[in-house]
Amino acid sequence: MMPLYLFVLLPIVAGLVSYGLKGIIRNIFLLVFQFLFAGYAFYLFFTVSDQGSILWNSAGYQDGLALSLYADTLSTFLILITAVLFMFYLIYGSGQDYFQGQFTFLYLVLQGLICGLFLSSDLFNIFIFLEVATVVVSVLIMINKEKQAIYDGMIYFFVNVIGTTFLLLSIGILYQTFGLLDVRYLQKAMTLVEDPRSMIVPFALMMVTVSLKTAVSPLFSWLPKAHGTPSAPPVVSALLSGLYIKTGVYLFIRFSVMFQPVIDMSDFFLVIGFITAIIGFTMALGQHDIKLILAYHTVSQIGLIMVGLNLGPEISFWGGVLHIFNHAIFKSTLFLTAGVIYEAYGTRDVYKIRGVMRTMPMVGIASLLSILGIMGAPFFNASISKYMIIHGTEDYVITLLLNLINLGTIMSFVKYSTMLFGDKLKTSFDKPKRSVRLTVLALGLASLLTGVFARPLTAFLLNYEFTVDLAEYSMKTIVFIFMFIAAIGFYNGTIKHGGILERIGHIELTFNGIITAMVGYLLVVVFFGNLMI
């Protein structure tokens, strides 16, 4: 039996070892470890693909009562993404000033915690992993000890600690009712529940926690503070936006399946997904700061993923799952390239940066490829996952809303891409290291290659096969071209002049407002849960 606990322990141990090493020795150790860890993740992936799900029970206790780790197609897919992207992050970060013992220790600990969240089958273990991860992420946000970073890190910490308290309350109710904590066995126990309404409160409490972690509307105000913190290293922002936020999406899937025998609120979360996606790109359009543009588009793209997961048809669900993978690639690239750009130009104002393609060609090309990826340009990765999501519906209203979301994304990144062109930077700057340039270029190319080879890749990674209707895809391409032209028109006519969009973009909830929104969200879920049963 494969010891699944090693996916949690090995990164933590490696982090401890790296803390005692210095300079080039530390960098070599980390890169060798991460390469081997990615290989181990591939081994787990192939084992599950060949033999089926793997279960590990602590101390040999009876399944259902033991603390369990469980690896299936979805969890091993996410473990593989985590291990591979961490390898790119470490290559990018090695040699940077912040890449010291404390940072590398916390960074690798977070990798182990993420793996633990993807593998854990025990609710209390999930709670512990979330709590420890909250502490680690908060310290990483504050790592440079600047005033704004400390403020943003503390907001993140307190909001998320309170958020996980809702999960703990739900766990207590479920344990009192069933005497079980294992997600798989709780799903079976739900079939025995005589009154589904008795499960609404624990369900709503859990959904508050995962909705906060996924940053859906109206619980997303903490995300721009955490992901867009001015002094946070680019690899921290890339990790949070590209990978860590996906733990919330994963838990949403698991908890929804667990409660499915008694509660199905997919229609409710479909609406929440649309609202989140539209608010996300609207807020992004009002930003000048390139990191905040990217952070608010994480909110928007998470909304799109939630739409795919809750739309109903199987192809839409797997389109949503595939978009998790695609978003991890292009958003990681965008945050990493943004770090290089604002370090070279000394500003994060998108209107003050011009000529990136001439100044730093490899960084510019990587940015352009990832921009085309997130836009869903033909042959790029998001074009396939968006095709799968929209292919699952014949409802004209839903189709219109999905196209509106894509138009909003295209408008935002027409604005973002203006910094790639124009005059070259006049002042001198330190040229990015070759390892940095090659890392971002490889990730940028991945946005194209994972689109070109999307069908075999989806069959390989998710064991799901689909066909692309060429006529439909061609029509989608024509629609994209028209939306791109319209987006350029909107940018020149409205967006770059600011006005109401900028005022909307600077609306955010205070700490008290976020907590109030959490309580309100709980009451709304309870209310609609009673209506839908």
C-alpha cells in the first residue's frame, strides 16, 4: 500500500532541512527534492489510473473510524498539478533576495498542507490543515514586514480563522448526529436521514467556509488584499492565486457530493458563480494596479469554475475541473511575469508601463501567451474548458451570461496587454535571470500546448473523453473575434477614461463588513436550502 502520508510529510521535512542550509546548496537541495517529489506525484497518478483509488488508514484502524487519506482521480490530478507548479515556482524564486531559510521552510510546509487537503478524508483533519495553512499563508503575505503587507496578512488571518470556525461547528453537529467524521462514510450515512431539513444547518455552515475559501460573492473582499499585497513576493501571489485557492473549490466538490443524498443546491451555487464572475471582472476593469487586476480576475475565473461545476451536464462539470488546471497555468504565469515587470519599471500602474515586448521579449511573450490563454483565444487552453462549460447548456440566458463573462475577461486583458506594446523603457534596469525568463516562457507556452492537446490531455489527466464539434468551435472562434474587436472599442471609448468603473473598482468591505457578509451568507443558504428541499 502506498504511504499517502508521505505527500504531507516529505515537503515539511524538506522545508526543515532547507532551513539549515544556505546559498547555492539550499537552492540545489530544493530543486532536486521538488523534481523527485514531482516524480513521486506522477507515480501516484499512474498507480491510481492503473489500479483505482488508494486508501491509507492510520495505525491500521478500521476504515471509517481511522484518520484516513484517500487518493482518487480528482485528488491525484490536483496533487500532480501542485507538485509540478511548485517546481516552476522554486526555479523562479531560487536566487531571489527573499529566498531564505524561513521563506523556503514555510513555502514547502504549505505544499504539504495543500497535499493534505487534497488527500484527507477526515473532516477534523481537513479543519486542522486549513487552520495551519491559514497561519502559514498569513506569514508568507507578511514576509517582508512592510506596513501594508502586515495589515493585509492580519485581515487574511482573522477572516479565515473565523471562516473555519463555521466548519468546526458543522463538524460538531455531524459527529453528534452520526458519530462519524469520514467524508466517504458520511455520504453513505446521509441516505439514512429521514428529515433532510435537519442537515441544512451543518450544510450551510460548511458552505460558508468553502465559499470563503473560494472567494465567491459576497465573500471575496479578503482576496485582493492577500493576492495583491504590494510587497509579497511574486511566487507567493502565484501560489495563492494559481493553486491554494483551488483547495476551496476541491472541498466544495467533496462536501457537495457528501450532502447530495439529502441536499442539492447546485442551482443556488450556479447563480452565485455567475454573480461572482461578473462582479470579479467589473472590479478588475476599475483597477490600475496590475496585481489587483489579476487578483480580481481570480475572483471572476473562480466564478466561472463554479458555473461549470453546478451547471448540470457532465461535460460542463469536467470543463469546470479542466478550467482549474488551465487557470493554475495562466494565472501563475501572469503573476510571475507581473513580478518581473513591476520590479523593472518601478511601478504597478498599468497605464505607466509600456514596451515590455521590446524591453524583455521573453517575459513579454510569456505574458502575451497567458493573456491569450485566459481570454480563451482559439487553440489556447481556456478556449477548450470554456467550450466544454458552454457546450453543456442550450439555455440562451446561460449562454448569453457565459459570453458576457468572456467579454469582460477580454476587455480586462485588452487593458492589461497595453503595457506589452509601445515605447521601450528609457531607464536602465537589471535584466531578469535566465532561470526566471525560461520559467515564465515555459509556463506561457503551456497555455498554448495544453489547448492544442486538450482532448488527449483531458483523457490522460481526468479519464474523461469528449469530442469537439468543429462547426461549433468555429462559430465560437468567430464570436471570440467579434468580442475582441468590441473589447478594443470599449477600452478606447470607456475603460481607459476611468469614471464609474474606477469608483466601482475601489469598493471593498471592511473587516466588520466581511464578517457580516459571512453571517448573511449563512442565513441565505439556510433560507434557500429550506425552499429547495
